[in-house]
Amino acid sequence: MNIATPDLWILVTLAAAVFQTGRFMLQKYLATATLSAAGATFSRFLYSAPFIVVGLVAYLGLSGTALPELGQGFWPYAFFGGTAQIMATVCVVLLFKQRNFAVGITFKKTEVILTVLTGWLVLGEGVTGWGFAAIGLGVVGLFLLSGSEGATGFHMRDLNNRAVALGLGSGFLFSISAVTYRGATLAVQSDLPVLRAGVTLAAVVCLQAVIMAIWLALREPGQMRAVWGARRVAVWIGMTSLAGSFCWFIAFTLQNAAYVKALGQIELLLSIAATTLFFRETISKREGAGMAVLVGSILMLVLVT
């Protein structure tokens, strides 16, 4: 019997959005209270790696499944994808220091638009007329969001600021990591999608933890001690990161990715709630309009591609 299947994808997608919002909230809090942007990013990988590895080992043991072989290209894909995600996460955390939480999350959502554009320019994947219309609408939303406080109208100079660079940079890097993670997953020699995802996730997160540890030891040695000192909060970053990734994967196995991405935009509503209720930040009318237009663009894009 498969009674719960029709609605299960909705529940796990909503859960994924909640976990992801919670993780970014914790990272923003640590980045503004005790840690640097790199330190807050490192905490995500450091405190999620043990849970992921233990989960994978438990799955292999309970199912009696052998660890699959890794095909050619797995480690290059994992390395570039992991590095891109590190830089993307740092960009988002830095963006939280420039703009309020909800605006930062909205800028991150440009990854959907940038993924489509990258696929069209680099891979020659087709984009319909409606797809280009959605992208154009997204550009309007970006103009609205990029304006400084009190800005009116549309000006190219509005795009020439650090917040826009960080927002677009995070979106582009997240789109790169998504493509390379798929390549790494396909290189795992197994017919079990859950096992392919688990092996890739464990390898990438451990690799990211090592890369960030080396970086901090060389460039910000004090942050290693600070990340450990913040473990009571940082461990929850690891747990929400793991839970969110797991829920996204389940959702994509149960339903068309376009519908999952569309429903996942509820993260914007959660970010607005977090901005006003938790961080006590305000959202200007222009920022609110920009968020609405950009969300409409993304919803339109994922439904027509």
C-alpha cells in the first residue's frame, strides 16, 4: 500500500524549507555574534559530517550493502562542487551582514535563474520564450532589490554594489555545485539512488570540512577555537543541514523537480517571518516588491522549463 505517497512530497518539501531556513538563521546569528563568515560556514560542514558518516555506515550495516566503487570523475566533481558550495555559503553569510535576512535569502534564490542561463549558454539546453520572459521578470526584481535605502526608479548603478555581487555570486556558485554534485552522484557505481546520494554527500561534506579546516588554520587560526566554543549552537547547524539535504532528496525522488522547487519558495515567507520576528529587521516597500517580483519570476521559470 502507498497511501501517503501523493502528499508525502509536499510534507518533506515543507520540512526541507524549514530546516534550511533554520540553518541559515543559525549561521547568520553566529556570523554576527561570535564567528567570521568562514567560521560560520565551517561549522556547517564540521558538525554535519559525523552525522552523515554515521548514517551511511548504519545504512550499509543494516541493509547488508557493500560500499560501492567510485567511478572516474567522482573526486574532481566532488572537489569542484564542494569548493563552489563553500564559496557560495560564505557569500550568503557575508550578504547577511550587508542586508537583512529575507533579502539575503531572496538574492540566493537567483541560483534557479542562473542555473537555467548557464545550461543555455554552456550546454546549449533550450529555453522557451516563456523561460526568457521569466528571466526578464527576475531582472526587474533584482533591480528592485539592489537599490539602496530610499532608492527610486531603475538605475544601472544600483547593480554596482557589494550586496548584489555577493547575491549573484552565491547564486552562480550554488548552480555550479548543483551540476557537479549530479555528476559525482552519477559516478557512484550503484543502482540505489539513496546510496548514491548518501555516498556523495558523505564524501563531499568530509572533503569540505578538511578544506575549511586547512583554510582557517592558515588564514584565521582563532576561528578554529571559536567554532569549537560555539558548538552548543553550531551543532544544530550541522543537524539542520543534514535534515534539510535529506528532505530535499526525498522530495525530488517523489515528485517532479519543478513542482518541488516551486513549493520550496515558501522559504521566502519563512525568511520574512525570521527577519521580522527573530532578527527584528525591517523590510522596505521596495525590497518587498523586489522579493515578490523575483519569487514570481522563479515560480514562472520552474513551471515552464
